[in-house]
Amino acid sequence: MKFSGPKLLLHAEGATVLLAACILYRHSGESWGKFAALFLAPDLSMLGYVFGKSVGARAYNTFHTYSAPILLWMVLLLAHESSLFWICVIWIAHIGFDRTLGYGLKYESEFKDTHLNRV
């Protein structure tokens, strides 16, 4: 796998987000056991592929875009439930990890077709 140009920047961006999320999580004081237990939870969205490529891609993409955990964070803040912020941080860390490895948002054509490359 060749890393250069924009592709390298996207991988580096994912690693930066992962690192920042881990630092934020450390400062939250929450248990690293919780982090480990929930880190892969967004991947449950792959179950959408049971209902076909289109539903699967939409489900996967919904849970693998930074918008979703950030919107949840805003809802939690507005509801004065900031004690659940750590859920958003774990979710963001997961997405950063995926981007670091080269996993991107899915196209409906095939699970392996992503916005970053063909996995």
C-alpha cells in the first residue's frame, strides 16, 4: 500500500483524531475498561448489510462519520447530561482509528469500496 499526498494526510488526520480522543478520554477519569468494551461498538452498524448493500452502507456511514458523535455531544450538552460525554469521545476515537487504518465511508456498490480506497 503506497502512502502519499492526500491519502497520507487522511491517515495522519485519523491518527491525530484518535490520539486527541484518547487524551480527552484520559482526562475524563472514566475507566479504560469502558473504553475497551465500547471501542468497537460502532462496528455493529455493519449488521445493516444483512438488509442489503444500500441499507448497510447507510447504516455504516451514519455511525462512522464524525458528525454523529458530535451531534450526540451537543444534544447531551443541551440536555445537561455532560457526564455521558465519554461515549462521544470513544466513538470519535473509533472513527479516528478506522481512518488511520484506511477504512473510509462506504459506497453502496460494495463493502470494500470506500471514500479512501478499496479495502
